[in-house]
Amino acid sequence: MNTIRAHLNHLKEHGEIGYYRQALQILQEHHIVIEGEPVPAAGSGCPGSRSQSLEVRTPSPEPAGRQPSQLSHWPIQLHLISPSAGHFKNSDLLVAADCTAFTLGHFHQTYLAGKTLIIACPKLDTQQEVYLEKIKVLIDVAAVNTITLLIMQVPCCGGLVRLVQTAAGQCQRKAPIKVIVIDIKGEELRNEWL
């Protein structure tokens, strides 16, 4: 344990806070407690992963009855889609962070209606270099008309914006990109074209 403590102190003394936090996380995962060292909170240091309780709103009486799904195709997960599938050709594309649909009570009617959909999580999804290539095909080959990015107001969602912007920057065609940012209570904070 003294060796571990010495390594932790070395990381702190040399300003390697990222590695220090990572080491604490690994120790916690292996149920190793080092006396005098803090135990990291759940959420791995990302403010967007911090546990929070939200006040549940009373549902409004409107609209009456069930609303129909606006989903026009399957699959929707970016790893699973074929960017050359016919339904993407000349479509308005919604690229939604996984959490957004669960935050918005009116996701289908307000954001999905009339659009094709792909979903992704920039924090948890792996092999995102595949995403870059698929988005480039959607822009250059499928010739999507517009791209709307629907993301949460958490730091990790910014990765989805960067991914789409990077892909768009490498394309021959240009497709207008809109970013809509939602807070964790389902309120729209930003809606603007880039």
C-alpha cells in the first residue's frame, strides 16, 4: 500500500490530476482503499454523469390519446445503420444523442417528424472512427439536405458536435448543420445553425 500511496503522491505533486483521478477510480473498482485518499464519486468525474433527482412534472391533459411514432426506418444506432440506405437519400437527418429522446416528452412530434434518425453516445460508444466515415457517406453519397444535432447540455455531448463538424469538413458537399441543446429537465436551451 505504501507503494501505491507513493505513486498517488507523485501524480499529485507533478500536476497529473487526470492520471491521479484515473488511479483512484481503478482502485475503487478493485475495492482497494488507501487511507487518506478520497474515494471518487460515482460518475467518473464528468459533471453530466452526476446523480440528480428531478421534479416530475404533472403531465398536461393535451394531447389526448397516444401519439403515433414518427420513426421512418430501422436501425437507428449509428454503428448499425447503412449510410447508403435509400431512406437517407436527400433526407433531413436528425443526429440525436441517446439521452435526448428520454428527456423530451415530445421528441417524436417536435424533433423527429419528417426526418431520418441516427442515435449515438459520444461518451459510451466505442470505435467512433466508424461514425466519422458513415457521416461522410451520409453527406457526400446520400446527399442529406440538412443535419440537426440534438444533444444534451452535458460536456460529453459536445463530442457529437465535433464529430459531425469534423466529418462535414472532410466532405465535398456541404450540408447545413443545426445544433439544438436540451437541459436535463427537457428544456430547449439553444437552437441555432452553425
